[in-house]
Amino acid sequence: MKQSHWMKTMGRVAFLNCDPLFYNLDVDWNILSAPPSWLTGHLLRKDCILAPIPAADYAQHSDELVLLPDIGICSRGEVGSVLVFGEKPLAEMSSIALPTDSATSVQLLKFLLEKRNLTPSFVSMGPDLKGMLETCEGALLIGDRALEGAKNHPQMVQLDLGQDWLQFTQKPMVFGVFATRKDTPIEMVREAHGVLVQNLQRFEEIPEQREKVIQWALSRSHLNHERLDRYFGEVFNRIDDIHLAGLNEFLVEACKLESGAQFAW
């Protein structure tokens, strides 16, 4: 990819959970939209300056990547979009289908199952609820697919991973982190990071901006206004000190990254 293009490219998760950061960005910025795990590959290949990637992927590639402060994809309990579905309670599931589009949710589920001394078999497959449940007794879904699944099949939601993590650790969960390559020029990273933080601040402080973000999400989702308004109170893009504590516990305990989170500044 040409350097001039790369210099103005940011990765974006192809779900609703980063809308407060990316809504109405300046047209000078090129946005590369992809599932979370795909963005990790784009970042490693220098396709973009920064990207939100699964926290578990950062742990795997921490020798090449460094984190950016202030922003991420977080919950403070119930997250509503990282869910296990099935006809049986979690403890009775002998098999669970795992999605191929997010490493963090998979790692987190395995950690939570281990805490319960549960050992179902796992099958990795495309994130389609019907197909997953035709193969396994449980299915893990994230993002928009989880929201849609919960809307259409509320009785099948057996576990909200954000809420479960909070109950086990008494800390919020950080599912996604914004990362950059260690060799990316820091001036470029600061510029891209600053644009996103400014957008987030507007979302947090200006009710009209928040409403515009919800309307943008409405145009790309089958969810109604009330559910989206609630969703943007379940998923947060601001990483504060308590979220940082949750992130470090996940990286150290679930991902075995002894150094925890390392930031560019």
C-alpha cells in the first residue's frame, strides 16, 4: 500500500461499538472497516496507522504493538453484545461454537468456563447463530450479531460475558484496545488518536452529537432507538483507571501476558 494512503488510514471495527469515535470524521481520513480479528492483520501489515483490535490479539503480538491511551471498547457489567446462546444452561452444554471474528471473547469465555470447572468441546466457525447451534449446543456471538440474536431469541441468551467477568473480578472488561505498531511514526499516531478522542469527547458532552451517533447507527442496524440508546450506555469507548485495572487483569490472568498493558505515551 502506498505510504501516502497509509498515512491517513485508520482501522475501524465493522460493528456499532466504535460509532462514537468514528462518526462524521473528516473526509481526509480513510477508514478501513473490518471485523476485529481482521484489523489485527491489517495493523501488522501496516495497512493503517492505528486500529481497535481484540485485547487478546494485543497480548499475542505485544512484541510488535503498543497501546494508545484513553480509548477502547469496554463494559462496566452487562455488555449486551458478547453473549452465549443456547437452549440449555451453560453448565449443561457439552459443546460451544466459537466465532472466528474475535479473539478476546473466545479467550474470555474459556477463562470463565475454567473458573466454573466446565470443559465443553469447542468448534470454531463462522458467526451465524443458526448454523452454530445446528453443530453445537451453545454459540458465542459478538457485536451486531449478538445484539440481533438477543433481540430475536431473548430466551436463548445464557451468558453475558461482560457481566460475568465483573462478577468474578469486580472489575470492568476491556474487550477491544486501540493499538499501533511500535515502528509507526509517533506524530502520525498522535494526530489520528487526537481526532478520535475529540470525537469521543463531543459524544460524551454534547447531547445533540450523541443523538446523531444513534441516528447513524439506526441507519445501519435493525435495532430500534431505545435499544441503541441503551447499548451506548453498555459499551464505553473511554478507558479510565478502573477499566485499565480490568484490562491488566485480563491480559495477565487470562492471556498470560505478565507485562500487562504497555502504552505509547
